[in-house]
Amino acid sequence: MSTKWQPLTTALLLQIESGNHGNMFWLAVRGMKAASVGRYEWCQGRNPHHFICESGHLFGATEVTHVMPYNPPELP
């Protein structure tokens, strides 16, 4: 996965689900003015793909427009 923003497509979502890109991402969400950090999580149900933000807010994959890998800085 590129280190730039990528549209969250069905193909990319399936790659994320398989664990190929880690599970932490920067998220661009419809209606939000700032990016959030979220963890991908599969939840059983009709719409199983979700991202859980640091605040605990749960976003369905249909609300997320773009993702970018989250790479926290290394400690000094």
C-alpha cells in the first residue's frame, strides 16, 4: 500500500481485511474536517467492515472515503 491517501475501494478493503496492510490507518471520513486515526476491525453482520477511532467512535467502511497507513514516529 502506498504511503499516500488512497480511495477506499472494495478491492483495497479486502486487502486490508486479509491483513496485508496492517490494521491502523489515517481515515478521511465524510463530513469530518480533520483526519482521524482508526483501527480496522471486522464485525459480524450485514456490513462487517469497520474502523474504530482513538475516541472509540465506530465508522462503517461506507463512511470512510480514503485511507493512508498510519506510521507512528519512533521514540528518540
